[in-house]
Amino acid sequence: MKKILTILCILLLATTVSAATLKGSIYDTSLNLEKDVLIEVGQQKFLSKDGSYQFTLDEGTYELISRKGLTEIKEDVVVKGDMVYDVFLLADFKDEDQLWKETDDDLFADAPTEEKWPLWKYILGGLIAAWALIRFGKARVKYGSLGKFKKQIKQEQKKTVAEHKRDIANEPSYVEKAFEIIKKHDGRISQKQLRKEMLPLSEAKISLIVTELEHTNKVVKVKKGRGNVILVK
């Protein structure tokens, strides 16, 4: 009889040890609690009326699905013991354009060798050429010559974390400029887009600048897919 009780206790402990509580809050783009959100984990579903949720689950990896209206967020969550996991109902950013291609390519391709071209092709080609010249001119004014710009990028990439921190400490305008750019985008921007607008600064330096803004409680950084979204508090 004692052996049976011992086995039952062991089985009971084995089934309860892996049980865990997953809970958290649900926020909208303004970092306010979002109500009436359907949360789904595994086979469990819960309609959050007050912007919070809670599930009892076995430890493991789950797909956490949040739905409201046309917005649906899917995230992988690794449950290990009781944990808090907040959900942010943010629309996905589309893949950004690549950061400044190597601009050794010619601005204009050779004209096709066709004997006759319709008039609309000439017009379209002219508009594209004009757009390319305007964009190139703006970049030239903002960043200087192409050779100088490439040199600055290479210098940035070679710097250590300590050197980046020293640059930021000696030039507070980096942090101020980043904050102004974020506000210009209605208080919400991807970290990738922020770097694009602060060229030729490196990715490492942008990350340190965002961290500094977080420490001063001006922004919050939210993981979104493969990148980060920066939100003004």
C-alpha cells in the first residue's frame, strides 16, 4: 500500500511540476491597455475585457495569437515557470529598403536598341531620370561626396563599443536628433528606419542611442519580428 501511495505522489508531482502560469497585459500603439482582445494559446482561448490575460499551461513553446478587428499578432513564447509576457498590438512594418546600396552602378542604363519607342516610354524614362537626379542631389547635399560618405561608414563600422559611447558622450546632439526623428514619425519608428535617417552612423551606435533614450525614460523599445519598434512614451 505504501508503495502505491509513493508512486501516486510521484506521478502527481510529475504532472504538476511542469504546470506554469502565463499572464500579461495587452497594449495598443499608445501604450494604453487594449480591451476586448481575443487571446489564444494552444487549445485555450480567452477574451480579455480589461486588457489583461492569464493561462495555466505546461512548460514548453507555444504560439501566442492576439486578435482584435483586422489586427492579428502571432508570437512564439517559451513558457518556463510562471512568467509575465506583455502583448503589443502593433501593425507590422513592411520590409524597409536596403540601406544605401553601393552606388557605383550607373544612374542611367543604356537606351534600348529598338528602332521606335512609344512616346509614353520617353516620358516615363525622363521622369525616372529626374527623380534619380533629385534623390542623388539631396543625398549629396546631406552626406557630401560619395567617397567621403563611404569612408565615414567604414570608420563607424571599425569603432568599438567604448568608442561609440565616447562619441555619444561628446556629442549629445546624436541623442537629441534621434528623439526628434522619432517624434517626427508620430512617435513610432522602426530601429532600422531610424538608422537609415541617421546615416552614416553605424547600427551599434544607433542601438546605444536608443538605449540612452530608454534610460532617460523618453522611449520604449518593443521587439517586433526580426527588428525593434521605438515608441515615444
